[in-house]
Amino acid sequence: LPIYENSASGDWAAVGGGLFNISDGEYATVPGGESNSAQGDFSLASGRHAKANGHGSFVWGDSTEADIIADGTDVFLARANGGFWFGAVTSTVTISRTADLVDAGAFISTTTGAKLTTGGAWTNASDRNLKENFDVVDGEDILANLAELPVYVWNYKAEAPTVRHVGPTAQDFYAAFKLGQDDRHISTVDAEGVTFAAIQGLYQVLQEKDAKISAQQQQIANLETRLEALERLVQELDQK
């Protein structure tokens, strides 16, 4: 097929095909598509209206007729209005919403079952059929361990000191609950599960306290009844 209105003016730059594509940066590449530009050195732009202006930037613009621009250095931008899919497979697959591999309500889908919804909520896979080796949880024991768990306010070293977070360290969390793959990470599944179990444990403690208070109130009521009877008996004896 002929190549129309393309330009590769940068040193060792290339345009593979398409229409109205420009590759001006050194070692820059536009594989094809339409109205793409790779102006940064070592940059790559493909799809439609993808603009890789920054050095070392990668931009994928899907078929949408609107610019997606990378002005920063060494950035990766990708536009996929049909959704993103990530996974590990060993056989041929067809990636589409109709094939149930990209959920209708998902922006990012994975073969693990986890997804990012179009509303912006990360959703973990939690199908019972994906789980095994179930053990009963002692909510009160979880609650007691949680009460002893050190919780700090801190910042990541990779972020500014003003960007503060709150929570335990993975080492303390693992020491308390022995959950997860190692003592350097905390899974959101485990953190939420500990919270659920602790709430159940707290509910059970409150139920036990309520039952104890109710029993004590009944004892007090019985004692008051006996006291009233004794007072009446004393009054009768005094009258005699």
C-alpha cells in the first residue's frame, strides 16, 4: 500500500505507514495509523491522533478522533475507549466485551477476576468458587490482635513528606494476623477481611455485655421486689 503524507525527518526516525504521520525526534517511530506524531527523541506514537512530544514517551491513541498528548519525558499514555484487558493466557483468546473478557462495567479487566470499574472503584475477585481451605474466624481474637496493632501516620519515601497516610506497616500486620504472601505487603482483601472480622467480634462482645447487663438488671429488679416485700412486712410488724 502507498504511504501518504508521512514524514520522518529525525535522525534514524521512521514511519511505517498510515496517513499524516510525523516522526521528527531522533530514533522516534510511528508504526502507522493516522495523524500521529513522534517528536520526542526515542518516542513512539501510534493509533490515531497520538502525540508523543516528550523524549522517551509512548502514546497509543485508539480510533478516537481527538488528540492524546504526552508532553512529559519518559511517560506512557494509552487511550482505549473499549476498555483495557490484562492477563496471562496460554491459548488463543478473543478480547471483547461480548466475549466477557472486558466486563461491560469495567474500564480495566484482568484474568484474575479483579477489575477497575468505569466508576473508578477497584474491585477484587471474591467468587467463592475461586477459594478453598476455609477456616472459621474468631472475631474476638481478631479484635484483640487489631487493638494491639501499631497504627501510624506516615509518608512514602517516594512521595513528598507532606503527603501523609495512615495505617500499619506490613511487618506488624503480618506478625499480628499471618495473612498475605509476605511481610512486605498488605492486600486490600486481607485488610478489609480483618475489619469485617473485628466488627463481628466487637458485635459479639457488645451482645455478651448487653446480655450481662440485662441479667444484672433482672437481678436488681428481683432484689427491689424482695426489698419492697420486706419493707411491707416490717410495716405490718410495727403496726401490730
